[in-house]
Amino acid sequence: MARPGVATLGGGGLASARRTATYPRERAVQDPSRLGSGWETGGLLFLVLALVSAGLVMVYSASAVMAQSQGLVPHHFLLRQMTGAVAGLIALAVMAQLDYRRLRPLAWPLLGATVVVLTVMVLPGTEELAPRVNGARRWLFLGPLGVQPSEAAKLVVIVWTAALIVKKQDRLRSLSRGLLPFLIVWGVVALLILAQPNMSTALLTVMLAALVAYAGGARPAHFLVLGVLAAPFVWTQVTQVAYRMARVKAFLDPGADVANLGYQVNQSLIALGSGGAVGVGFGRGQQKFGFLPEPHNDFILAMIGEEWGFLGVAGVVLLFVAFALVGYRVARGAADLFGFLLAVGITNLVVLQAFLHAAVNLALVPPTGVTLPLISYGRSSMIVTLAAVGMLMSVARISDRRDRALAKARGRGP
């Protein structure tokens, strides 16, 4: 049941409620459900642990052969991923206990620090800190530690967008006085990420921020017009870079050049098709023997499909669908507008990226290098995603605590 001033997450009700700025400071006590109250944090933790566990298993299976070919021990990448998982779970625990409302005054400092770091990474003369790896400067090395600031940038932009919407809520319907400041900041961050170059992350960052703004009450027509205006720039970025255009051609006609342009897409489809209903068995996949590029990262879902079959892929998809349902439920029951927007943004951060990864592996969109959250190899992504889930759990925890306090004050609780 929707509460006064709190819209449901479907149709036009959500946007209209945000436009009218009626989100109450003290919301009504949540009606009891068959699932009870306060279960969301436990549900999120269960889903996260299930995804991380599945990821560790598949990272080992997909990377052992590659590690041996590089003269490393078979579990090299597994151990590195485990360190990221441990660090991420610590970050999750810290953020879950932290009151998410403390992030609001930190939004501008976090954004400023992010812009500075992203700028340093693309400046000439900073190659020692941000060397070019595989043609791109996406990694920042502080001694032996390497991180991808663009992963953190996605979360920081979500936090900043949610915080500013709370402040500018009554002007958000206006393009010049409301949405324009958001567009400028999103554009600066996206251009810095694009300069690395990392087009997929730049577009994903803007998309996630725009979805938060839409949930806050921004007009869809504005996004439609701006999308049309931005289309020529995006198309220019695609056509002027050879490898980007090659990916588009491979997507449009995967069978035209199987050995070159369509190689990644075709090998991913072969891996998925080889698995059948139940897969060939753990560790028995053949595509990781030099056939499928990045089997532990960009195409790990294809590896899951080969070794665990349709049932394995369906299980992973269902875990992310469950995460979406719980995340949006947390958003719906948030104690304030900032919590609502933060929960929407974080849920989208995990779910949208997961389904983009699945779409790439299924050749439904051009290859973009989007990882599968909590499953693909990558410590930066793992730590940032788990920290974000900790924030989501904080929203759920504060909401439940307020519900219990209000219920007790009204004589409806223990």
C-alpha cells in the first residue's frame, strides 16, 4: 500500500509525486505485510553473499587457465578477487552502520575530489600515476595498489544528484533553473571519463544520474530533447574511433566477419549455446582456453552459460531480479526524499549494469566492456558495489528504525 506523499514505483505516479514535493519528513508507519518489517537488510545481505560466492567460483574456473598461461598459479586471480571481496564486505558493513543522511553534506566534496582525480588521470605528464594499459588510462596506481576511479565516479554522481535534487526539488521541472546545473556536472564527469577513453562507463554514469533525476521529478520531455541533441555527438565519438565502429558493425551483422569483427560476439554465443540446459560441468568449459576474450570479466555470463547451462544463467538473472525488487522496496519505504533517491540510484547501479552485461553476452547490444556486478573479476568494481549496497542497507535500517519508533509512540508496536 502506498503511503501519503510516497508514490509507487510504476507508471506516472512516481514522477508526479516527486514534482509536487510532498515527500513528508515524518512518513506514515508502514502497514504490516506478510513478510513483516525489517527483513530488507537481511534479504540484501543474502543476495549479495550469493552473488559474490557465485562470482568467486566462476572467476576461478574462468581464469585458472589464463593464469597458468601467464606463468602464474591457477588461483592467482581468485586470490586477488577474494581480497576485493573482503575489502568490499568491510566497506558494506561500515556503510550499513553509517547514517546515510550524513552523505548529503559530503556530496560536493566527494564530487570535487572525483573530478580532480579524473582530471589528473588524463593530463599529460601523469603517466606514472595513470599509465596507458591496453590503449586506455583507466587505472590509477598508488604504489602497488591500482584502482579504477571511474567505478567510484558512478556512485559519487548518484549521491551528488540525489543530494542536489533535495535542495532544488521545487525547480527541477525547469530546464534552465533546475536541470541545467545537473547537466553541466554530468557532462564534465562524463567527458573526463570519455577522455580515458571509456565511453561505455561515461554513458552509463550519465544514464544512472538521469534516472535519479527522473525519479526526483524531472520532466521526461527534457531528457528526450537532450538525448536527440546529444545523439550526433555520441555518433561522432563512435564513428571516429575504429574499434568502436567495429563493435557496432559486429553487432549489426555478427556473421559477416566471424574471425575478426564478430569474433567476441560469436564466441560468447557459442559458449552460451554449448551449455544447453544444465551446462557441461564446472571447470569443463572450453571457451576459456583462449577462445573467448575476457572470460573472467566482460564475458563471464557466457562462461556461466557454458558450464552451468540455462539453469545457471537463469539463477543469476533471478538473483538480480530479486535484488531489484528488494532495492525498490527499500526506496519505496525510505524515511526521506534523499533516501528514496539514493536507494533508486544504487538499485539501478547494480541492476542496470547487470542487464547490460547480459545483453552484451547475448549479442543484444554492441560489446561495451560492462562487467557483471559482484561476479566479474575486478576489485574496484567489487568494493564500490558492496559499499553502495551498504548505503542501501543503511536506508532500509533507518526506515525500519523510524517505523518502529513511530509505531511504539502510537501504541501499535512493542
